[in-house]
Amino acid sequence: MSHAYLDNAATTPVAPEVAEAMMEVHRSVFGNPSSTHAPGRKAKALVETSRRRIAELLNVPPRTICFTSGGTEADNHAIQAAVGCLGVTRIVTSAAEHSAVIKASEVAGQVDRIEVVHVGHHADGTVDLDALANVLKASDAKTLVSLMHANNEVGVMVDLARISALCRAHGAYLHSDTVQSMGHYPMDLAELDVDFLTCSAHKFHGPKGTGFLYVHPTIRIDGMIVGGGQERMLRGGTENVAGIVGLTRAFDLAHAHMSTHESHIRGLKAKMVQGLKSRLPEVVFNGDSDREDRLYTVLNVKFPKHPNGGMAVFLLDLEGIACSGGSACSSGATMGSHVLRALGFHDPDRASVRFSFSRYTTEADIDRALEAVTKVFGTQPAGSKA
Ligand code: PLP
């Protein structure tokens, strides 16, 4: 029997419609979009139709969409461009950001001597917006604020409109890593005033290795990857035509059925929350990830103290449940979670496990997960000193 896949914040399975659209490109469109002959023009048309469709769904001009190899590249590009092209000398971000943002900011700090400020969080894991306002007020330095819309580990969200208003009031640029929320929440960028947004296709049933950086129409930046001048000089390199088509098909599907997917996922998450609470009354949801106003695809559970805690993800895997205990590094080893540490949720005595859901998750997956949790954690009486 295959695994119940509850690690959709790490990646989602590719939708069959997406795979089919990509196969069609592989079968019939091989031209280089930069070539001027007919096969090249056919490929170029696919790239530009995709760009227009994504722009339409976000309510922005097509030229604001720069296709990338995914979220990591888009995060790096936004931060490097803010420093290199917009004269930013201070980055205000958070220790709970994805490592793409944390490390790109660190590099800017080390190489470009940029001041990097980490804004604080409330006890529930949400960003302290009063602290952000104070940081912005405290200095005239040209600033980039980079704060993720939805945290990939504990699901806390920020009010991007409020942050945008703060940034505008203090003349700061705003980047948001929207990797976990794009394709799951509607975004109208004619309304939401941000300078850069990051998107990654594989978080909403698109292919890995594709995404885009949204760049506000009034902003002029250079490419981070230089070469043949593709993407209007913003990103050199022959375009990943099939990937771009797959990204667009996935984005389209996500938007066409967004509220149906959302209510399906919220129903399953509520079932998981109830099932966990009734089996193990001592469970805690890190970042209050069971709350309605948290990212609905993510539930981060702190289990009661138990001898199996240290091996929880491994034991759940043996029981047929794919879930996560922290950010997976490239070797696949779990490194522990910088997010849980940064937000004060880390407890060496209690295992924290992230379960994350998608439109393909079923009630049977949740039942299996609850059974597995009972096997792994249910043998110890609550409050045990083990
Ligand atoms: N930002 C967030 C919040 C993520 O969850 C991820 C993926 O795990 C990334 C960035 C990186 O995206 P990609 O895997 O497309 O490079």
C-alpha cells in the first residue's frame, strides 16, 4: 500500500492535467524561444501566452512576471536586486523566513555590508508589526522589508496589505515570499502594493524547478543570472518552456477551483485536529496552526513527551505516513527546524511534526495518519515522565 502523503508543504504531486500539458510541449514544441524561425516562434508564443495568463490571474501587466527556476532563485533575485540596483542598505526580515531569504540576506550583509535586522514575533509566532513599524521609523536607511506571506512550517500568516502600508509610509521596498500561499489564496496585485513576490510551481501541483518573480511595473532591476538576455534581460538562459507551460496550467487549475480545494482541505485539517485532540489531549499546535486564520494547508503538531518522540517522523514513515519534522536539507536528512527555534516552539523533550495537506489528500489518509499516530504516541499515558 502506498504512503498517505501528508507533506504537501515540501512539495505537491503534479496534477495529471499539468503532466499532460507538459508532455504535449515535449512531444510537439522543441524550438528555442529565442530563435526567429517558426519552431522558435511556436515556443516563444507558449512562453508569452503563459506569462499573459499568469499576469491576468494576478491582475498585473505581463512584463511584471519573470520566470525563474523556482522560489529559491526568485527570493535571491529580489534581495540581490534590491541591494545591487535599488540602493538598499538595510534589510528587515525575520529569523523564521525560508532559508533562501535568510541566507540571501546574510550574503548581502557579509558581501555588501548591508545591515540585516530581524524583526520580532509575538508568542503565537506572528510577526510583531509594531516592532516592524519601530524599526522602520528608527532609520532613514534605504530599506527592503522581506517577510513571507505564510510560514511553510507553522502556517502563521502576515497581513501583507498592512505591511505594505507601513513600508510605503516609510519609503521602504517590500518583498514577500508567497511560495506557500500563491495558488491557495487569491491575490490581486493591482490592489496589493508590493515590489517583489516569489512563486514556486511545485507547491500547487506544478513541476519542480519552475516559478516566477513578480516585479512591480515601476521598478527597474538587472538580471541575477546574466547571459542571452531572455526574460527582458532579467534572467539569462533558454527558457524552460515545458516547465513554464506546466506552471501556468497548475496556476490556472488552482485558481479555477480555489474555494472548492480550500474547503476540502480545511475539512480534512479539522478532522485531523479533532482526531489528534481526542487521542492525545496534550497535543499543542505550534503557531496555533489549527486556527482558521493560519495557512490552511499546514498543521504543526507538538506531541506529548514520549520515548518515540525523537524518531517520530521515521516511525510514522514506517507506518506509511509521509510527513515532516523540519526543513529537509538537500541530502534528505532532517536538520531540525530553525523556524521552531526562532519562534520559541522548539522543545527538546517533545517532538514536533508538520502534516500538510492538498486537494488530493483524502479522509482515508487522515484516518491512516491518526491510526499511525496512535501506534507511535498512543502507548504512553498522558503526562508520563518517560
Ligand atoms: N520559500 C518557501 C516558503 C518554501 O516553502 C520553499 C520551498 O520549500 C521555497 C521558498 C523554495 O522554493 P523552491 O523549492 O522552488 O526553490
